Amino acid sequence: MGIVAGLDSSPDFTRIVVCDTDTGAVLRQGYAPHPVESPEGGGRPSDVDPQAWLLSLGEAAGGGLLEGVQAIGVSAQQNALIPLDGQGATVRPALVGGDRRAQVAAADLIDALGGREAWAQAVGCVPQAAQPVTKLRWLAKNEPEAARRTAVLMQAHDWLVWQLLGRPVRRTTDRGGASGTGYWSAATGAYRPDLVELALGHQAVLPEVIGPADAAGTTPEGLLISAGTGETMAAAFGLGLGLGDAVVSLGASGSVMAVHPEALVDQSGMITSLADATGMHLPVVTTLNAVRALRGTAELLGLADLEALSDLAMKSTPGAHGLVLLPYLEGERTPSLPHTAGTLAGLRRESMKPEHLARAAFEGMLCGLADALDVLRGRGVEVRRVFLLGQTAELPAVQAAAPSLFGAQVVVPQPADYAAIGAARQAAWALGVSQGALDPRTPPAWQGAVAQVLEPGEELAVGQAVRQQYVSVREQTHPGAFRP
């Protein structure tokens, strides 16, 4: 039996799991928060010294956690950009993934290349505020001296792998991380250095993109370090996703992604064409309004929490007596309606009850995500089952409606450190390949996530009627929203 470790460096903490190489069973775990001060006014800082990630890693690995480990995989927050000078020193703190300062820079870049379609064709995605390419544009406009000194570009998992290996001359990344930068194409498997120059004002050294089962290197002590990847790709790998699987993630905003054998080019910009951690592809569609619509409704109804909102919604019936909530509270990205507002339709005397509004909020959120699923289905992506992630996935009102509205089996995995498990599985794969025990085309077959399985069953027709009610209101208020 071999032992490997997976570490996940999220925006707030580091989690480490130590796993059996053959089964994936978690043997030991470690955790440490990131020692980062909150900015004035609270929230997460936009600039972080990456040394804080190393300090957290060291604390999480304390107490002999890594004893006997033969290989380590690294998962880290996506879109965090670390600009380095020619000697490998940080030019400035890392610009982290959730940074929204670059919204104007994103619009500038879209115009500079000739529009959304040009970007979709070039790299499979349209620039957004969080992406590294957009951060480069922001840096050039707002911190020109730092931009001028920037000679090397790395993301969080690239930088951590590089540090674990002792800062070698060779710098690497993986397909998953590279595909989110805005200057690497999952379709061609190649960088677009001209887009780096367009954003930053000059060329920079980019990490070598290595294969899913490749090792980034070996430490002097003989510890193998695998390629690493972004949190989304690592979590998909940890869950054991394959063709026919999609993930619906319920955060304040929502996202839908699915495993697909080829990269998708979407001229509308609704699909971001990412690569996964196995050699396949991971097209992603994002909505701006998911759990925030539930929280807003709970506040409107004077409820203490989302559990109370769910309990109230369960007193209503499918379709909420004709009440429909289009949850476009922050504008919307899918469909592309950045300046719109939410809509409450179907108000009649019999529908004006708190339980019907509560039900409409859940159905509206899930129908919006079903719209995102249909964007993928419309491009030939197969969806046989949907993994539902997020704390609200456990709510009865979500579980009652999701299978019939999505038109698929819904799987609700038990909470676990799936990104860290995915990183460990990657380490086991690279280790097995290096020993000649595994095929570089086939990852180790680990036990799947323990999960609750929900079938649409007899409720499918009812769910599709609810969905049609939603679509009818959407088309009345925003005709042609999904037409290019």
C-alpha cells in the first residue's frame, strides 16, 4: 500500500488529506487557516502575500501528518495571479481570484481584440474581472511600474508546486489551471503570448503546461510532486466525475459544469471552455443569482434562515400557485442581461401567501440553473446525472424540486474535502505512472463519493410543467434572451 497527500489551498484555509493510493481512503487530515488580515470594512482582501499560503501549509502539515507520504498533489484557488520578476521574487502581492477591481479592464480587453466572439475563438472564454489576463490589464493601467517589472506569471497552484520543489528553473502548470487564464486555449493546447502582451504591454515567461499524469518534479528527499490544478478541476476529479456527469454548485451565484470530450467554442460567451484534470474538458456556465435569491426572499419574509424558508416552501405545491420568480437580482450572466432586475409574476389573490413566494424562490433559482444546464445540452453535452454541491443542497425544498426541474438523476454527495481528495488522486496517478504501475491515460479507480441519490421519477412531468411556466415568463419579459 502506498500513501499520497492532497493539499487544497483555498482563499481562507489549507486542507490536507493523506490517502491510500489504491482505494483513496482518507487516512489522516490536517487543517490551518490562512494568516491573512481582513481589509477595512471586512470581507476578503484583494491582495495577499503568497507566503501566507506557505505558512498555512506548514501549519496544516504539522505533527508528522506527511510521514510516509510518497507523493503530493496541489489544488489551489483559481485565478490568483502572482507576478514575479526575473529573479523569481514577487513584484507585488498576489491578486486573488475574487478581485472585482478589473471589471473595466475586462471590457477594455474585449474591445481591444474585437469583441466577445474573437475571445471565444482565441481561448474559449470571454475576459471576466477575475481572470489572470484581465488582472494583467488592470496592473498595466493602475500599477505601471509593477507591470514593467513583471517577467514571470504564475497562478496559486503553480507557485506552491514551485516552492515545494525548491524553486527550480523549470516552472510548470496543468491544463486545468492554464485554461482559466485567458491566454491559453483548451482547444489548441497552446498559449497565446500575444494576448499576454495585449494585456500587460510586454511578453512574460509562462509555465510549461504538462499532462494530467505527469510529475512536476521530485524534491531532494525523493517526494514526487504532481502537476497540481485549480480547485474546480480538483473537486471534479475528487468526486469521480465522468462523461454524462454535471455539477451544479449552489453559492451566492451558481455554476454548472460538465465533463465533455472536446473543447467548446461559444460565441455568446456564456460557456467558459476549461480543461479538466484528466485530459477531458470541463465547460462551465455561470449564473449570478443562486443562493442570494433565497437569502433575499428569506429577508423579505422576515425568516431567520434558509432552513425556515425551505420549511415554508414545503407547505406550498409545485408551481407555487402560478407565482414565478425570475431571480435576476444582480443582473444576470446566463442569459446575458447585465442591467436587468428580478421579476415576480403570476400575482393573484390566491398566490399571495408567504409559502408560495418561498416556493417560487427555490423554483426560480433552480430553473435559472436548469437554463444553464440547457446551454450545455444545446451544445451536445450529455447530462445523465447532476451532482448538487453547496450547503443548500441539503435543504428539503431543493431536493424536492431539483430532479424534476433538471430532468436528471440528482446526486447529493456527503460533505468532504473533494478538492484535496482530487489533488491526492492526481498524486497517486503520477506516482503510479512513475513506477510503471498505472497507464498515463487512465487515472486510479478510487471509491466514489458517498452520496444521496434522488430520481425524478413520477414528478418529472410536474417539474417540466413548472419549468415551462418559468420559461414562459422569461420569454415574456426578456424575449429572445438565449438567442445569439
